[in-house]
Amino acid sequence: PVDGGRAMRHVQALVEIGPRPFGSPNLAKAADYVTAQLRELGLEPKRHEVVHEKEQKTIRNLYVQIDGADPKNGPILMIAGHYDTKLTEGHADAAHNFPFVGAIDGGGAPAVLLELARVLREREPRLACNVWLYWIDAEESIDWTWNDERALLGSKAFCRFLADQKILRRVKAFVLLDLIGSKNMKIDRDGNSDTKLLSIFEEAAKAMGEGDRLFEFPTQRELDEARRAGINWGTKDDHETFRNFGVPSVLLIDFARRIPPHLQG
């Protein structure tokens, strides 16, 4: 039921806004686009907005609920993707300053979420659990090189908000989409994801006849080499925030070998 063409049109609309880093006017425009699309579907999008104390920029988290059997108290499945883009201006190194519109990194996953909103809104019978679709702000590291203190700021603020509202304990699983949209894309096995959730997606892919798209990487050789080097094969991303707050979480990402060898570096 998911329409790739519809999702692609959302990607195009987001890309046309231009670069959308955390705290920027363009990111505010992207937030308005997402909420307008949700309202057209007859849904009630909500915003969690808070000024980050250190960065002095407004975090704009967006979310919407697709009601299940018990909208007020029932369990929640949360599916998310960040919609901010990497900051690629104002850096000391000139090589780090260029127009970056994030078609895949900050565009693809948010577009898929909008298409999922349409599909789930029209689905009959409705799901037993409530589904929250969540557009994450401030995922990208503000520093060019990844800095834990200046990254994943949106999901950290959102989890604190959910905990304060006594909602977080209802979230039974968190599914994160990232780097979605490459041609013939695949999904890698993430070392920081819940193994039971990884298994659910693995079995679903096999049932759909798409099993060869999942978990080819890392290879066993790469895993063995990483283990010998004391390296955990896992990606730093917003699913770790939810995991640290006690929510079983999984990352679906097309990361390894995504850039062709002749373009790497």
C-alpha cells in the first residue's frame, strides 16, 4: 500500500526548501510543510518546541498519533526519522562549507513517515496499538566531526518531555529510519539495536521476498575484525537516546558501503 511516488514528492518538496540545519528558518519551513501535510490527511499534528539552553536555538520536534484501540492509555509503537540536515556553513575549514539539502540524510525518512501517515490513517481495521510518527529535530552534530554533546539534542529533549508527561512508559518499541532513499537500498544490522526487534524485521523482509536487502553488512569477517579490535559495530543515532531511556529500539539504516568506492573520501 505504500506509494513510493508519493514519498518521492515529499522528498522533492523538502529539498526545494534548501539546507535545513537545526535552528534555521528553513527548518521551520520544513516543520510547517510536515504539519500541513498531516492536517490534509485529517490528522492532528503536535509540536514539542523548546529552546536548547546551551545552543540557544529552538528544537522543533513534530509528532502525530494514529489511534489504536485505546488512544489515551494504550501501548505506543513509535516510528521516527530526523528531518534536520547537516550544518555545512560557518565552519573554519572551507571544505566543510557547501550547500547540503539532505535528500537522503534528512529528507528520505521524513518523506516515508508522511506516506506511512497516509497508509495508517486509511488502514482498516486499525492497529491495536497506537502509532506515533515522530519527526526529529537536531539529530545532526553541530560540530563537523561528531560531538556527543552537540548531537541528538532533539530526541534527548523529547524523551525528557515524554518522561515528564508519563507517556514514555507506554512506548513499547522505537523504530528509527535513517539514510533512506538510495537506489536499490539495503538495511544494515546495527550493533546498538534491540536484537528481538532486528529479528522481527528480518522475518518480515523474508516474508515479503526482500530478505536479501537486510543485514548483508557487516559481514562476519568485519564483525570478527571489529571484535578483535574492541570495536562495537553500532551506529550513534537517535535510537540510542530511547534505548538509554529504557525503550527497546531499532535502527533501520543504509550506511555501510553506501558511498561508491570511487567517491569515498
